[in-house]
Amino acid sequence: MTQKPSNDQSGLELLQAIDPKRIADESVRRTVEILLNLVEYVRDRISQSRIIPSLATIIREKSSVNPFGWSWQPE
């Protein structure tokens, strides 16, 4: 049975303790990395600290470096 964290700080400490590099299975490791990044992004948006750029900005920057076709180009 899993134990629930008593408050948000405990949950945050638990997430920060996860080290994806120690996960042997590549697909599970990548999934954990993506989920941890998502949690970090959502926390940034909820707290309104805006340290992490918006997803639209990230996609625009990445697509300018690695064009994926005309559908990614701004009009």
C-alpha cells in the first residue's frame, strides 16, 4: 500500500528525490523524465512565476532550429 504525502512540500520532496538516470529501462526512464518536466512546468504555471517559457514559445524555438514542414512555420 502506498502512503500519501502529508502536504505539498512532502510531495515536492518526493518528486525531487526521483533520479531518472538510475532507471534501467530506457522507455520508463524517458517517461519519468517527461512526467517530471511536466510537473515542473505545471507548478511554474500555477505559481505564476513564469520561469519556464510557455509551450508555444518552446515549440516555436525548436521548430525554427529543426523545421518539421510548413505546418510548423508561422504565418
